[in-house]
Amino acid sequence: MKFVELAKFDSRLEAEAIGHALDQYDIPFLVQSAGVGMFGMGMVGKSPVPVSLCVPDNRLDQVKELLSCFAEPLGEGEEPPGGND
């Protein structure tokens, strides 16, 4: 199974919250970051590096449709609202 990036987040908590919203549809997800675990598993708050949420490539369109009800996908190079506060 090949995973592809769905979105980037400022924290592991945000990425996992969105990922677990997919549990009810039996869609697996993977949270990746060069910094995840850098300060231990108990780190809470903004990560010093972006955190990626990845889903299977064959489910990407389905996931985008499921999540479109509360989050619009960002365009290429577009920053999230409130990006670098």
C-alpha cells in the first residue's frame, strides 16, 4: 500500500485528530514528521517542523471528499489561514 500526503499540520495532535476522523470509514492513515518524537511522545503544542498526514493513494480522492465538509484543500504553495502566527 502506497501512502501519499494529504495535508500538513502545525502539530501531531492536529494531524492525528483528522486522521482518526477517518477511522469510521476504515481508512488507514500515517502521521510523519522529521520532528515527531524529537521532544518525546508527550510533546504538546506546535511542532518545530511540519507534520504530514498521509493516506493510501487509492483512497485520496475519497478522503478529500469526506473532509471537504469542514476544510477546503489548500492550493499549491498556499498557506493556511493564520499560518505563521
